[in-house]
Amino acid sequence: MEITPAQLVFLGSLALVITWGLKLLALYKGYQPPRWLVSVVLYVASTVLAVMWMPVTWPPLPPWTGDAGTYAAALLMFVTELLAIGSPILAFAYLVYNVLYTKVFNPIAIKVRARGVNVRMRRE
């Protein structure tokens, strides 16, 4: 589970678009989103990319058997299979998030420091 060079190029381009979007939002609308909101958007984007880039075979939902006890056991087994599939996806999403996070937040911090202002992004 590693990021290929093509995926890194795509992540760099996506980070550039997100950074431009944040700068345009601040320039034209005067709105600077809080850091937590940008982090949530980045993590959702990285999770979507991880699901797209990893081959996943989703387990079928168990059919109703007529017995609640049997169905509950089958449903718990279904949830267990989903967790087993979801764990590597979220681990890969975290890896993608780390790449996006550094590519988005570093240019913003450098631009603020270049203006002579020693300000951090708001934490809310």
C-alpha cells in the first residue's frame, strides 16, 4: 500500500487547486475558513480517493432468513467483513491526507510569513 508517482502528481495538482480555491475565497469573499474545516474537507477527499484507488470487493448484504437470531449473527458477520475491508482503506486515506495536508497548509503558511505577519491559521 504505497502511493505511485502518478498518484503523487494527481495529489499535487489537487492540492494546488485547493490552495488556489482557498486564496480566491479569502481574496474575493474575505472569508478564511477555519483550519478544522479545511482538514475535514481534505480527509473526506482523501477517503474518496483511497476508495477509488484501492480495489475493493464489497461483501453482499445477508438475505433475511426468517429467524431474527440467525439474521443478527449474519448481519454481525457482514459488519465484521466491512470493518476488515475498511481498515486498509482508511489507512491509505490517512497516507493520502498527510500528503495533501502538507501540500495545502505549507504554501499558506509561507505566504503569510512572506508578508511579515506572524499569524497562524485559526483553530476552532
